[in-house]
Amino acid sequence: MTQLQAETATQQEVALTMLMLLGDGMIKDATACFAKEFRFQDLGIGLEFNDRERLGEFFQKSRELYPDSSMQTDKILVSGDYAVTEWTLRATLTEPFYGGLSRRVPISLHGASVVRIENGKITDWTDYYDGLTSRRTYFGRALRGMGRTLNRRRPTAGGENQISAERGVTATRKPVQK
């Protein structure tokens, strides 16, 4: 095996090991895969962590709220210090229903993670997926359970709905013409 092949295998193993540990509920071991100085970003819900304890709390809360969740790695690509994984997250959402009943709705969320690995440790992990879908389903509810505030909708002078994210990114949606 060449040095390049060995480095590629290592990058892939580190990323997949963290996902496997997280899936098995071994949160402390999963967060130990991160370097002392790291950044974990979830761009779908606008979260960023650089503290292992807080990251572990987020992983634990997500697991508590959705114990049946599972993440399947669909593809992985390694280039230099980076590993890119394409994944599918599946869970069941319990939501209120008519007459005080509740119903269980299966959800599926597709996304990708870009992971930078240095010296066998994760230094940067960024998740990309459809944030609007996630706010209505899996991660949005996990965040509300942690007491976080996400995006706020404000009507503008033109009757448009403006969505303003915490990071200052703004998108405006025009009302539908009838």
C-alpha cells in the first residue's frame, strides 16, 4: 500500500468511526475523535460547536429525542486532508394528531458532511442539508428542546416574508400571485 493509499484509508476510517460510535450511542468516544481545537458546524440549523462537552450534549439530546434514528453513509470521497460523506438520516417523528392522539411519521433527510482530519483527529466537521426541511422535522425539534431560537419570519413593507438567519444571511420570498 502506498503512502497516499494509507492516508486516504485513515481519513475515511476516522470519519466512519465517529459516525459508527455516534450511532452506537458511544457519545464520549465519538467526541474523542475530535482534536482539542475543532469546529463542528451544522449549517441546516445554524449551530456551531468548538467544545467537546457541548457537542456531546447536542448529540445526546438528539439521541434522546429520536432514539430510533439511524444514519446510513451512502458515499464517501477522500481527497487530501478531507473526507466528504453523503448520507441519509432516518427517524420517526411523533406529532400531535386530531382528538389528542399522536401519530408517528417516518422522515428521511439527505445530506453531506465535509470533514477535515489532521493527525488522525477531526479538526473541522460541517454538515450540509436542507435546513428548511430539518426545521420542520428532526433537528429543528431537537434544537427547540435545547432552548435554542432559529430563524424568525418578519413581514416586510412589500408584504413579503423575510427569513433572517442568525448569521445574517437573508432570503426573501415573494407572496404567491392569485
